[in-house]
Amino acid sequence: MITMLNHLRPLRAITAVCYNRVSVAESRQYSEKKECYDIVVIGGGIVGSASARELLLRHPDLKIALVEKEKRFAYHQSGNNSGVIHAGIYYKPGSLKAKLCVEGLNLSYKYLDEKGIKYSKCGKLIVATNRSEIPRLLDLYDRGIKNGVKDIKLLDTNELREVEPKCKGIQALWSPHTGIVNWGEVTESYVKDFEKCGGKTYLNFEVSKFVDVDDAEYPVMLTNNKKLSIKAKYVLTCCGLQSDTVAVLTGCPEEPKIIPFRGEYLYLVPNKSNITKANIYPVPDPRFPFLGVHLTPRIDGRVIVGPNAILAFCKEGYKWSDINMKELMNIIQFSGFRKMAFKYAGFGLKEMTRSVLMPLQVMQVQRYIQDITSSDVERGPAGVRAQAMTKDGTLIEDFVFDSKPGSGAIGSRVLHCRNAPSPGATSSLAIAKMIADKMQNEFKL
């Protein structure tokens, strides 16, 4: 479940790139003349931005807008992650995650090279520290082979030490093509591409209502909470934490429901940042829907330790003090959440305790690097994962696109990206291609 929480908040601020972006004040003119678009993409995270870019590259004659409710792009999950470029090891063979992650990794490295965006192909070790973990490690190796992950191999203790001298384990899985990048910077690059191709972007435009209007060519009107409006032939929503809320506005059911889980990281102090060059992960425990505490070097030179996984008290709850009682009650009243919370109550309490007591989180990573002590860490970044869930408490692991149609004329003209957690960033260009194919087929673009 916490695959996203392997990708939490890069703290480096993102400088907004201004081309055709429309501020709230500027967009008042559009409410009067009702700017009209062939496609409006809602959600300026990495999947929405990549999809808007791909649609315009394929259909340069179409008029396309990208709408974001925040003051900058990549404000939430896309700009709040650890920056890992995943290779595709963990995911069920044949799943969309497996297929799109492997494809997306190759597309990402090609794109990063073309754009000159800094990254590091530092690799990943998944380390077994006791013999009970060996069968699970071998299963991961088998999954990776079936998924087409390049150049993965099993290492014994001596080979493991050759890759990472300070890492302790009896066996490990080595993925040399796993990397790190600032995904917020990549999102901004996608947006820049989109704008240079003639796409229009709107910031501070939170869509609050869809209206079926009497217009044969542009029948969908999108209105924000300031009563500013634009019109569209077709709409794509990529709203992450708000995906269920926006889907309901178009007549879709709320399910799959989004439950927000916060993942908190620690920083290694600067003089410990040379302790590892590679990502070091534990072998996942199938009893729990969490990946576990790991070490991740960042593109800015710091190393993060974590994450934990705790319920956020609102969809955008990056701190304990971020509380929205309406959203919290909505979460608690959802039967799926209550069933999941009961099932994992003991583990959840441990995660909350680790949030308060840093030494408990450090103990998790000491299993494979003993040189790290509590004095070597400090509070670090946090992010919130949009975890899709069914009413029976099942955590939806795979990507979900347009799970159920909406109602009326609006519903037939909207495609929803309902669930795209990690490896959503790595997969973003591959997801964009699939979405563009789907829209082209369904809407006859």
C-alpha cells in the first residue's frame, strides 16, 4: 500500500515557469467570454501534466487546457516524494503497474537525457537480513524477471558488501537501473513542453462544479469556487488525493474511495550522507500493506530514512496539526477504512509510535546498516499517499482509469484517472500514452 510513500516530498522549491498560465485575476476575462477547449485536463501533478503534453503532441490542432487548483504544479504527491525511479520489481506480473513501470522507466531516462535534467542511476538493494526473508526475496527476483526488469541479480553477502560496504545482509537483490530524480522538476518540464506547444494552463483554479450546458460543440462547463468558468468538449481528470471528490461531481460513484496516508521521513545528518550511494530497502512483509523503512539518497545530496505510514487527518495532511474534521469524519464513516483499521490495528499503533519516537524508526534501518544511530537523524520531509480503497477494505494496488462511467452528457465525455500511486511518477510517460490512446478511441479525437 505504501508504494507511494517510497516517493515522498523533495523539499527543493520549484520555480514556476510562466508561459500561458492564467492567474485567478487574469482569468476573470475568461469567465465572461467562456474560453472553450477541445480537452480540459484537471490536475497539474505529474500524470495530468504528462497526459496533457502527450495529447497535445499527438493532436497539435486541438485546443487543450491544463487546470490546477494550487498556486504551482506538482504541489502534492508529484512534488512530495523521495524521487525514486522504480525499475518494476514489486508489482504483480501482468498488472498495469508492472507493464507501465518498466516502459515508463525507459521513457523517463530517455526524456531526462533529452532535457538535461539531473538524475542518478544509483541502483537499489533489497536486503534479506535473516533466512525467513529469503523465499520472499526469491519471489521478488522471479517477479522482476517476469516483468522484464533489466539486469537484476541476486547477491550473496560478499557481493552485497562490494556494492555497499556498510550494508549487512545474508542475501540481496540488486537492481542497477533504479535511480533518483526530482519528480517535481520533471513535472514542471512536462508543463513547459505543453505550454511551448500552445497549451493553456490555469493555476489557482479549483473545479467545484460540472454543468451540462446547451452547447452542441462544448457541452461541459467547468466552474471553480470563485465562479469562473471554462467550457470543454472532453475532460480528463488526474486529481490524485481529490480524484474521488472530482469523480462524484461528474456523476460517478465515490468508490474507489481515497484514504490519505502520511509518510514521514527522517534526514541523515549531513556528515552521514556518504553512508550509502544506493537505495537500500528491506524485503517486504506480506502480512502488512506497507513496504517498510528504507534508505534513499536524494538528488540534492541528502539521504532520507523512512517512511512510516499513518492516517492523515485530512487529504492534504502533511503534519499532525493538519486536521479537517469534515474530511476526517468522512474517512472514519467509510466502511472500508474501518475494516482495514481493525485488521491492521496493532501495526497502525506501532507506526504512530514511530512517528513520535524517532529512535524506533532508526531501529528499523539498523537491521541492515548498524552504523546509523539516533544522533545521526533529524526530522525530514513528509508526503501523503492517495490510497484507493473499496468498501470491503481492499486496498487497490493497480492503476485504475475510469472505473465506472458518470451520468448523462457529462459522464460520457469525461475520463477519470482514479488511482495512480507509485510508481505513477516513473510510469508517467507510459501512462500518458495509454490515456491518450484511450481518449482517442473513446472520444474519436
